[in-house]
Amino acid sequence: MYQDSEDNGMNYGIAARRFHCRDCNASFISLGSKTIEYCCVCHSNNIETKNDVYEKKPYIVPFRKTLEDAKNDYQKKVLFHPLVPFVFKSKATIEAIQKVYLPVIVVDANLQGTVDFLAGDKTKIMKEKVAFIETKKYSVLADVNLNYHHIILNMTSKLQDRLFHTICDYQFDQLLEYNPNALGDSAILVDDKDLNAVADLGRQRIMKHAMAVIKSNINHELKKVNNNGALLNFVNSKEVLVPVYLLTVHYKDKDYIYLMNGENGAVSLELVFGKIEIILFSLLMFGLIFLIAFLIAYFL
Ligand SMILES: [Zn+2]
């Protein structure tokens, strides 16, 4: 399996400059000595610069969508939505959409072994107006051999799994070998999660899925696990940088995130409706209806 690097910074191939955002605590790097002025997560300019050199080289899923694609898509979703607060629509907000590479680990997994289920059938017997339920129980052994491909493990805490998993359908069959040109002007978020904890969560996710698959193949009503002897192993792990466009909008003490998959354009958008906007829109609708009613009454 993959190894935990001793120095968290040894991941990115060539000389790079490391930054830290004092506002949201994100760590990120740019290639060479290029200075990044804004935080790629929260767009703050409260950034401290550190220098570092890195050795390991991650694979890359290159951007296929442009920054303009992301801006256009975002504008289409918020600009003409009457209930979305103004701060979501301001030029400064739209200009703050960031081109970012996220650190992930892509693994294949194999699940093998025997799962022992307590299965059974229920038979209802009506006898002298009293309902009995007769249950027959069986032990069912399910031999399992499942292969999972391209399981993606999110290594940055700056983006919640819940959100990331809605857009993370990347084509890992077309991975680029590490190549600084492919990274261009993007910021690269540094992995800040504990590898073992992330791997454990990944295992739980796969096991949960596998259990659902196995249970659906058992033709009995009861499907209680007696003993799970299936073992899950990760194989072929790769460190990969995946492309996203990221925007964090701060509104009334909460952060709302717009996230676009930089490869296929899949989007996740957290929106909120503003109270003022709802009131204004209601008044406008009321006024319009009143006007139409008035015109109809006047001219007919
Ligand atoms: Zn920040």
C-alpha cells in the first residue's frame, strides 16, 4: 500500500513555494517562486509565504474547462435568480472563482472472503383468528470477491467529502504523468488529513457498499450479519492532483461553496435565499398582480 510521507511537504516534484492563509488556515503551493496573492479557498489576502522544496511527483488530471466556463456557469445559476442575495452576484465575487488542484489518493480495492448471514423466511399463519408468525432461520454463507476501481480519497480538510463526492467523477484512465506545465497558474492545495484516518473512512465506505450488494443477492427476509470474514485490501494507490474551480461566498457568518469539476464541468452549488430579497420579490409580484388586475378591470 501507499506510504505515509514523513514530511508532509515532499509531494510535489520540483521547487515550489508554500503559502499559508491566516484566515482559513489553508496551506497551498505554487510552482517555482511565483507569488500567490489570494488564498485559493477563501480569497483572503492575509497570506504568509514560506519557501519549500518538494521531491515526490503526483499524477495529474488536467483541466478541460476554462475559468471562463466556470464564471459563465456560476453567473447563469445566480445572476437572474431573484431570491439569491446580492453578495453572490457581485463582480468581486464572480472574479474570486479560483482555479485549484486538490490532492487525492486514488486506489483500487479488493474485497474477498466469506460473510455469514443469519437469513430466514417469515410465514404468516392464521389460526382461530390469532396471527402467528412462523420464522425459519438459516445460516447463509456468501463467498465474496469484489473488485473496486478508482476509489477516490480526499486528502484536504478544506473541502468536505460530502461536497467533493458530488462532483468527483474524474477519468482516472487518462492520468498525466507529473508535468509542471500541466499545473500552469493553478494553486495546489496541500494535503492536510491523516492518511490512515482517510483510508479507514474509505474502507468503511466500500464495505458499506459491498454489504448492500451482497445482501441484495440473498433471497430471504432476514439478512443479519453473523460474522463478516471478508477482507478489504487497497491495491495500486496513486497520488493524484484533480482540477476544480472553487468559490467560497461568505454570507451572514456562513460559507457557501461553488465547486466545479475542472475536467467534466459537473457542479455543486450551495445557495441561500436572502430575507430582503424574498420580501422585495414578494412585493414586486404583488405589485405586478395588482397592476394586471387593475388594467383588466380598467379596460374591460
Ligand atoms: Zn483562506
